[in-house]
Amino acid sequence: MGAWLLGLNLSNHRNIFLVATIIAPRIMAQVLARRYLTSTANLVDSLGKIKQEFSVIELDDDSSVVRFKNLRRDAAVSRVLFVPGHDGHFRQFARLVKQLTTNDVDVDVLVLPGHVHPERTVCSVKSIVISIRTAFESLGGYDCVVAHCVSSNSVILP
């Protein structure tokens, strides 16, 4: 193994990561998970910017649902669940949410694990699946689910 390591050109980052994964695989797995499975988007920083009436429903310690009620309270409504992709944010769906709530639809937007608080926690496919399952079990009765990116794959797993 030593001769193989000496043959590497350590001048680029890829090779340094490769060597590090050989020497300390567990530590590098944590470093890479933190780098690629955490999000800079968070709900807490965005709450003051929401112009539409909403409520926040905590599902567990690290995921929530932002609920937007339809604008006509007396109407019979449909319910839609939006599931943004990893590092996604409910603001990406702002126009669509506004249009749906204007047309008598209640909209819930799942805030994925690691996307609620400014502290960056890991958001894996497993945690996305668990959050989707929790939303269905706790708040269920959705007529439609709109999912983006890795979350769309996770919707079929519950």
C-alpha cells in the first residue's frame, strides 16, 4: 500500500481526499456527509419574509410543515403537499402556492430535516423518507404530492 500512496500526485484535492479516505475512512465519511448532505437553506431565517398567512407545524425535532390555508375559508378544498428537493426552500414554490390558495386549495410545504434551523444537520434520503412518511401519518389526506429532485424519489419509498 505504501508504494501505491507514494505514486500519487498529492497536488490536487481529489488525490488528497482519496488518501484521506484510505487512512481515515470514518472521519472522511463524516466530513463528506457534512459537506454534501447539509443545507444552507433554513426556515427560521425566512419566516419574516412570508407575505401570505401561514402556520408552522413541527413534525419532529428537525422537520416541519409550513401550512398555507386557502384564501376562501368556507370553500371545500383540496390538499396538496409540496416536498422541495435537497437544499430546496418553500420560496421556490411561492407563485404556485399563491395561485393554489387563491383557487381554494390548502397547501402544505414540507421543510426537510436540516432545513428548519440555522444549525446545519444532515439531510439524507433516509431522513427525507421518514419526514414524508411522518407528514402523511400526522397530517395525511393529501389529494396530490408535488416533489422535486431527490425528494421525488423519496415519495415513492414510504
